Amino acid sequence: MKIKEIICSKSLTGFYFDDQAAVKNGADQDGFNYVGEPITDKFTSIRQKGEAVSIMFLLEDGQVGIGDAAAVQYSGAGGRDPLFIAEEGMKIIQEKIRPLLIGKDISRFRELAVEIDSLEIDAKLIHTALRYGLTQALLASTAKANKVTMAEVIREEYNISSKEYHRIPMFAQTGDDRYTNVDKMIIKEVEVMPHALINNIKTKLGYNGEILKEYVVWLRNRVLKLRTREDYNPVFHIDVYGTIGQIFDNNYDKMFTYIRELEVAASPFLLRIEGPTDAGNRMDTMIALKTITSLINNSDSKVEIVADEWCNTLDDVMFFADNNAGHMLQVKTPDLGGINNVIDALQYCSARNIGAYSGGTCNETNISAEITTNIAIACNAKQCLAKPGMGTDEGIMIVNNIMNRTLALIKYRQD
């Protein structure tokens, strides 16, 4: 089966692009908007609409494989590619990429995915968002050509020996509405929650960490109050965007002591802290997370540290995993470019007994969420992000339903 034509359309994502540097610098919110001047390159405002490109591979038999080129909410931060502009992406596809892919055979995914992910224009790799969307469209097309699910394509081509397909725990994020959205998660019995978006010391963490500690106590009590089953025990996974390091001047002992206090506040629920510190570059961030992880491992603490910032590419994931810089690594799917790298990253983490978190961003689309959920299933990820959006319900619905549909189809064929 070959690609007959490539058709693109401009799309909206499930959230927005935010200038992380400006937010962390103390930008004030005015309603849903941020007030002030942007800092990061290509941003025209601190918060602006999220854009994507829907890439449609029209196949010889008339079927269409779709992938969405999307980028993370905090584009241009933590060593990532710059802000993705849909119009620019569509122009590159039409003028530079389309001529290379028309007529390509899509019966197999892996080899062509590597080729697409390696595409260079003017001696530079194309934007991660384009590599992400193009390889999604390829996987969707390969699945259609072979009349199987995308998860089955991956299992077969990557020789993943596991014969059993099972549900992957979902991780939902509240956005700024970290109270009402928690109630939604409890009612829907989400396995991992709430993210909580702790990205501002003044309003969300507290200059001594007191605001976050109070929130964790509230979170624990809220689950105990609202759950309808005693065996519903969600993992508390909170992303702090390096702010713990900020308030304790990256003093590891003080950070560890504070994290232990959060663990006590969360008990009896397991606590994960994502991004406790951001040292401003890959090496120093790795060393910091490795040190904190080691302090935890050498104690009786059960807290898990999750790496995110500066752990962006496949090479980054391997580097952090090899150095045990975290108990879990977020494979932030749009940051890796081609989804072939997402598959390799999840497998690499699992092989080294590091938690393989198939993540991403609220700023994706339903298409990219469905495709990466198939990848999480195929690779037996430890958890999978409910995305896109920050409304909670929408992301949970999209990821939950594609997961259940995929598993049901596979089970039907296996039976």
C-alpha cells in the first residue's frame, strides 16, 4: 500500500501555548490570560492559542491515515524546539516533505518512521512537531493497510514478546482548577492524579512550601471522603516545575526533608513528585535528580521522583535512565519527534526498571492522544497521560475510550 497524496489542514489543540519563562518569572493572571510581555522566542503573548497541523495520508485504496503535528504547552523551554506555528509547518510539508513521501510504501511502519524522523532541511532536523505528526500518520496508515490496531503493529514490528494486552493506568491533570477537577477524577476513579500545575511559588507552592503541603492534606482527605470503594487508592502525582529547588536553593537535604513531609501528608497514598528541581541544563538537572533519587532510595521513603524538564529526546531519556535520575521518566511524546522514538524510549525505561510514563501535553489533540495511547498499550507503559486539555473530563474520555476500544478489538481477534 502506497501514499497517493498528502493533505493538510490547520487545527486547534486542546489547550494553549504558554511562555514558561514568563510564568515562572511571576507573570500575573487576568482571568484566563496572563499579563505582561513574553520572554521566550517567537511568542507574541504569554498565553496564546495552541496550533496543530492535521496530516492526512491518502492511500491507494482511498483510506486515510491521520496524524497531528503538535507541540507541548511550554514550547521553547527546557531545551525544546521553538514555538510551532501551523502555517509554517504546512508550508514545509507542502514544499519540502510531500514530494519525498508520495509513492512511499506504508505496509510496514518502523523503517519509514526512522527515515521520516531523520529528515533534514537546510542541514537541520525538521521541527519535532512535524516529525511527531508525520510518523503518527504513518502508523495510522500502516494499521489501516494491515487491518489491525496500531498497538498490534508496534508489538509485531518491535518484537515485543508480551502476548497479553492490558489497561494502562491513566494520569489526569487538573490544570489551575486543582480542587473541582480533583472531585471529577475521584468520581471517575482515575488511577493517577492530580498533576496540580505547581508552577508559581507565590500562589501555588508557598515560600516555605506551606501552600502545597496544605493542598496535599486536602487531596488526601478528599479522596478518603469521596471514594465509594475502599480499594480505590490513586497515586498522587504532582508536577512542581522545579519550584521546590527554587525555594530551598537546591539544597538537596532540605529538599529531601520537605518531600518527606509531603509524603507524610499524602499517606496512605503513594506520592510522586515530578520535576522537583530544574537546574537550567541537562547535566546539572540529571545530577540533581540522581542525588535526590539516591537520598530517597537510601531511606525508608517510598516517594517516587519523576524526571521531565531536560529529559526531552530519546538520547535524554537514555541518559537519565542510565544514571537513575528518577524513579520514573516522562516520555513527553511530542518532544521526541517521531513516535518511533517514543516506542524506543518506553522500552528502554522498562528494560532498566525505570518507570515508563507515556506522557505528553495538554496542548495535543484527540488524534495524537489516541495514537500515543496505542503506543502505551503496546509497550506496557507504567502510566499514560489523559490528554489533551485541562478540563479533565475530555482527556479522560478520549484516552479511556480509545484504550478500551483497542483492547476490545484485540481481544475479539485473539478469541
